Amino acid sequence: MSDRHPLATEGSWVQLRDPRTLKSGDKRRVLRAIRGGDETGEVALSMLDAIAVVAIESWSLTLPVPAQDAAVLDLMEIADYDRLSDLLGPTQEALFPASVEATPEQAEDEKSPTEPSAA
């Protein structure tokens, strides 16, 4: 189920896909979009735009949705784009979860390797 969220401009909204419905193809689409970026800022911007393409189902803006033309993101009001950026956080986390830290028990386990096995 997708949810409708307000954007910064009064009366505007965006309907985002439920991050739990994402598939490996969605992740691969985002990865393909950011491939080749040389600078960190460029990669982050490309990633956000690619996530928007995957996540936005519909919106109230008088622009096509990014899946039809990703360039429309350049035409958004800055405040709406910033709000969209915030709203896409759960989708980004679903696509690229943070690495899992070892629990204290695992860290203290003497049988647990402390160096890469190939070292």
C-alpha cells in the first residue's frame, strides 16, 4: 500500500510506493543510474533522483511523474524537492540498509575471526 504525503507547497502531495514492496530490480535500476558518478555529491544527487523514479507513484504537481521523465525533478520548487528528499529516506534505507554492527557478544567471541580470512 502506498501513502500520500504533503509537500512544502500548500495543497501539494506525493504518493510514494511502500518501501516494503521494492524488488531487486528496483535496487539494480538505482545502481545503474548512479554508476559512473565520480564525485560524492554527484552520486548522491543521482541516487536521490533514481530513488524518486522508483518510489513516486503519483503527485499533485503539474508535471509528469519522474518515471516518465526524470528531468522534471529539476523543475520542482526547492522546498518541495527538499521535502521529497526527506520523504525518500525510508525508501533509500530499504534499498541500501545500513551495515549491521557486531553485537558485543559477537565481538567478544574468540572463535570469531578478527582479520579477513584471506589475510
